[in-house]
Amino acid sequence: MRKLSPESAENVRSFPPVAGGNARLLILGSMPGVESLRANEYYAHPRNAFWRILGDFLGIAHNAPYVQRKQALLAKGIALWDVLSDCKRPGSLDSSIDRNSAKVNDLKGFLQQHPLIKDVLFNGAAAERFFLRHVAPGLEADALRLTRLPSTSPAHAARSLGDKRREWHRAIKKIIQ
């Protein structure tokens, strides 16, 4: 596949966070993919395993209406957002993000507004990498427990759905009872 130049990349913007006042856990992605941006929904690509994995944990069908899936997250004290607010990226792959164009969401402000959040789960390596580079230096070093989990993206096919599910459920159960 030919790598596109930053000049040919499309500028994309993330969504507002999904969060309630009772949030204890924050799940961070990097930037919504093309299907998610088109649908205006987090993890909308039909082959992304996020809602299958979280739906199992939350006891809700992965294909339930989006508003119900978000309500199930909120009821369990789970917040959802992306590290990046906007960037240039052709397509959906994190590896295609033009790092020079990447801008981060105000995660420091978000965490101050949600003081019960003590755990952050990263949906893949890119989210963790952007967070550690652009957000973590402005935070208290020991204020959060940070855990990288395998990406739920269909592009991350090195792990089976079963393996991903076990790892995600194990991490969430340590935080949410």
C-alpha cells in the first residue's frame, strides 16, 4: 500500500467524551476511524471488537442502539474518549496519522472534572504512545494507573477475539465490580 503524504491526508476531529459524574475508568482510543466518523459513533466499524468485548462485560448486545450502549457504559462508571482531538490522517490506520498535525484533547482538564477516575485503559499502542508523549508530562506521575490493552481494531489481527476479550475483561474487572 502506498503511503500518502501529509498534504493528501484528510483533517479529522474526534468526538466529545462519553462520561458521567460517576466515572471511575477512562478508556482512551487514539482517533475515530472513517466508519466511526461517518456514523458519528465510537467504534462503529462492524469488525471492530470494542462493542462485542464491552457488550459482553456490560450485559448488552453489541448491536444494541448506540445510545443504549453509551448508557450501559455510563451506568458502570466507564468514560470513553480519544487522546487526539484532531489530526491529518488518510484512512483509518493509526500508523497513517501525521504526527506533526496531531493535537490532543484536554485530558488534564477532563481528569480534573472527573476526580474519581484513577484508571486509564488504552485501546492499543498508539493511544498509549500519544498519551505518554503529550498528556502524561502535565499530570502527577502517580495519579493514574495506566494499562495498555490490545487494540480492538480489525487491523490488529495478531490476537484472537477470545484473547482480546479475556485481557479486556480481566483489566476492567480489577476496576469495576
